[in-house]
Amino acid sequence: MAPLTVLTGVNATGKSFFNKTFYSILKTINKNVLHDSITENIKLLSFFLEMFEKELTRKGKKDKKQTDIFKKILKNITEQLVIIESVNIWLYMKKIAELSTKYLADISIFENYLKGLKKLQKFKSVKKTTEYILIELKILKEELTDTTGQYSSILGKKLHQELQENFQISDISELITPSNNNCEIISDDIKFNISTKENIAFTIGHKFIDEVFDFSRVVFFESPSYWRVMHVLNSAKKQNIKMI
């Protein structure tokens, strides 16, 4: 791929298809999708926890203690995530495993506290919110304890979304011609397959992930006119100006 790859071919041989698909792969890998998912999960937990505190009737000392402890846990995890956000993805997963060792027991205690509320009359006031919190807690625990599996799963979902957005389609099976059952991109470091069942299967080498993750950005353009405005985009990025 580096420093330059030239793709040539006659019309209707799949050049644009390959470019957009490969761009979708690069753009997804270039982001720390695991970090984004954990961060979003914590934001949702914080939101539902605030709702829980407002809705809960007959609050006791135990209720306040449990919610205060859990809020502190979420705050501590968030602060740690900010510190490790830009590190290599493999080191990031190692650090997440360390956070799991440190906080998993306390997260489980809060989870058990919520489940214990079901036996009490006041549970009715927070029944729906508690269900939401328990769902997000389950996801958070999975992200903290199964980093490799969750990273792979999230990559698949994000690739699916990128393909839909970049090709402007509702179903990725639309990318496959009627005469084929699937589509594959294969190289030394990548094996990528799209099937008519709207499934994505992929194998991506660690070395390739490291290389793409270190890119400052991934850009796709179909027109040479992009080069005329590239300096404007770079200037806007430095000045933190949003281009619309």
C-alpha cells in the first residue's frame, strides 16, 4: 500500500467499488472503535443513573451510597480512558484489562444492588430505568473483560455502517451482483467477504491494523478538485474550524 498504489483498469471492472470498500476498511480501522463504544456506554450509564436518582422514591442511605460509589467508578474509568485514548490499540486493550481487574468487582456490586431492588416496593418507580442501566452494565462488563472479542464485533458493525454510508445503500447485499453469492477482497493482511445474506466476514493482520491506526487521517475523494481545496482543509483543521 505504501508509499503509493496505482489501480488501473478499463471501465466497469470494479475500481471504484474496490476503492470505496477499501476506504471503508481503512477509515474504520483508523479509529479506536472500542474506545468510542466504551465512552458512549459510560455516557449512557451516567444519563440513566441521573434519571434513576430523580425517579427513585423512598431513598435510603444505602441507595445514596451505592449510586455515589458507582458515579465515582464511572468518573475514574472516564479519566483513565482519556489518558490511554491515543495509544496503540493492543496497548489500549491491555490497559482496559487492567481497568477490568480494578473495577469489575465494584461494578458487579452495583449490579447486584439494582437486582436486589426488584424485591422492594420502591422498585416500581425506577423499573424501566433500572432495566436500561442493567443492559448497559452488561455491555460495559463485556467490553472490559473481552476486549479482543468486543473489538472484533464492533469493527464488524462499524464496517457495515461505513459501507452503507459510502455506497448510499440500505442493504450491503446490494453490492453483490445477482450472479454472485459473495464478494471478496484478499491480500496478504486482509481477507474481507460480503455475502448476499448481508453478512460481513473479515480477517485483518495485526501489522496492518497498527499501520492504519497510526495514519493521521483517511480521506477518500473521486475528483482531482480536492487538491485545490486541500490546503484550506488543512488550515481549517489547525484552527479547529468545522467545514460544512
